[in-house]
Amino acid sequence: MTMTIQQAARTALDCQDACNLSGVLASFKEIVHEVIWPEARRLGKGTEFVNTHPIVTLFLSKLCSLNVGYFECDYPRASDACEALAQREQLKAVK
């Protein structure tokens, strides 16, 4: 079963507590290839859409923190955007 953009957003939020870089990286790769790129194509968007997507921002932030590095980004905006996307999945489940 293919992951939805809403489920991918929830995964990006959930991985913020992760401690295994390789697990985060594996999820990130799958989500970019199987969810974000198809969404970009559906919307007629390209590389910039993928590179700047809030889900990508959260994954990159987490990967950098696991590497004890620093990634300058608008984390609160990305987190809020992912929360909004994830909420859409919950609303679908209730209906």
C-alpha cells in the first residue's frame, strides 16, 4: 500500500524523536521517491517543490541533529505545515 502525503507528514513528525540515523534515512528516501515526487508531478511542480517541501525540511533537520550538526531552517513553519497535512489524514479517518 502506498503511503499518502498525510502519512508521510506524520512520519516526518514522528521521526523527530528518532535516534537511528540509518532508519531515518531509509524512511526519508522512501518518502521522497514514493510520495513527494509523485505529489510534485501531480501538481506540475519540480525539483524546487521537492527540495523545499516541509517534510524534507523536517527530515534534513533530524539527520543533521543525529550527526551532531546544525541545519539552518524554518523548523517551526515546517513542523506546523506537517501537522496541518497530518491532520487531514485524521479527518479522513473520522468521516
